[in-house]
Amino acid sequence: MHPGLIQVMRDQVYTIYRAATGTDLPESEPSPSEAETPLEEVTRSFAELEAMARTIPLVSERVPPFSFTPPLDALIEGDDLVIEVAIPGIERKDVTVECKDEMVIVSGIRRHQCGAREPTYSHGEIPCGPFYRSFHVPFPIRDEPAVELDRGMLRVRLSSLPAIPRTEDQKHPTSQEQSPQEGRSEDQAENQTPGKQAGHIN
């Protein structure tokens, strides 16, 4: 879990309370029992409150969505694959980029003006809270990606691997792969029928 998620959840509770009552949620010191509440119970209670707020149109309209899936583009630039994720209003420290197997995972949180001392929303559409996006990369990831965030656009640049050497069983070049200088012996030409050529489709 992102270290700032609990604070963002608390801010969302303030926003829901303010939208429902028109007043600020009274400040109070947590009791010892509340401090020991398991994280799973906290997130479950928050999810129930968020779902209940969405059933009341006058409240839901004044509470920004919590959690979202940012849009994504994948671009080919030379030998690189560049993944662009639109996350306006998010700082670099609140974004995590992970590479697992052939997946690139972008996650983080968007902080919003929904704290205890912020103005009441008249209308809320821009989401705050956690976001998550994953993308399958069609080649093994060689190195750590280059990551930059500029004007709300996160760019993840990946370099593709060089060609993987083939095993002896795979070294049967097609006519397109063989250069004029390579040549073949008559025995090789006779033994390799069209149906046995690599990559041939009947």
C-alpha cells in the first residue's frame, strides 16, 4: 500500500462529511483501540462509506471520484517502446513504476484539495486517490526503464533486447534469411523440402 494512501482516504472522509452536512468534521484524538484497528478493517469501512455516499446524488455530485484508471498510449520510437500515462496533478514522488516479467505497472496516488481545511466542493469530477495501470510489453525487459514526468505526462522508455541467438535445431534459414554469399550444398538442398523450411505455412 502506498504510504500516503491512509491520508488520502482521511481527506476523502472529510470531503464526504462536508458534502453531507455542510460543516467540517470535528477533530478528535484517536482512541487506543482505534490506533490498533487492522488496516483491512479500515479500508473495508472506508469502502462502505464511499459506496454509501455514491447512492445519494446530492452528496455524490460534490465528492470527487476515489481511485481511477489513467489513459495510456504506447509509442514505438526506433528500437524503443515509450509508454505514456496521463496523470495530471500528480508529483513524481507519488508514482511507482515496476517491471515484472513482461509487464510494466504504473501505480500511485493523486492528492487533492479534499483535506480538513479545504473549501467545500460545489461539484467534483476530477478523481483523487489511488490509480493503477499495467501494460504487457511484447519483449523481455533488458534494463530499468527511463522514467520522466513532464506537465502531467508520465513517460516510461523501454529498450528492446537484441536478437536472441538460435539453437542448432533452429538454424534452418528461410530463403529470405539466407544471403547470396552463404550458399548451400546440393545435399542440403535435397534434404530440405519446402514443407520442412522454418516458418513455412502450408
